[in-house]
Amino acid sequence: MTQTSPTSFTIDDLKAAMLACAGAAENVNLGDDISDVPFVDLGYDSLAVLEVAAKLQNHLGVLIPDDVAEQLPTPRALADYVNVRLTS
């Protein structure tokens, strides 16, 4: 069976990856609109963001270099980065 790559990646997809990797801080509700909330305000330090990026790379086959992942400040920025690579 051949696995096909998705053609789009949503904030909900990212939330699932975030929860699988690092969970959520007690004071953060990932059910809220987190699109433009900085990762640091969501309780995700640079190591947690790198872990999420690695999971996305493995799951989607999209290259997200560590130096790039560290520069993406919000979930929207990361989702946009992934979507550009999925469609190119």
C-alpha cells in the first residue's frame, strides 16, 4: 500500500503533533485559536518546537531544518512553512 502525502496542513494537524510531542502546559488550551500565539507563550521552548518539527518531517516528508524551525515564532508560521513545501 502506497502512502500519499497530504496536500495541505492545518493548525488542527499541528495541534495534534504538538500534543503528541510535548503535550500542553496547564495554563494553555490548545482548543483555543493558537494560530498567532508565540510558541513560547504556549509553553513550547525551542527544544519542544524542534521535536514537533522532527515529527512533522517524519510524518509528512517535509524538510524543516533546525535553524528554520527555531525562527518560526507561531503555529501559523510553522503551518505556512509546511504548506509551501507540501505544494512545491
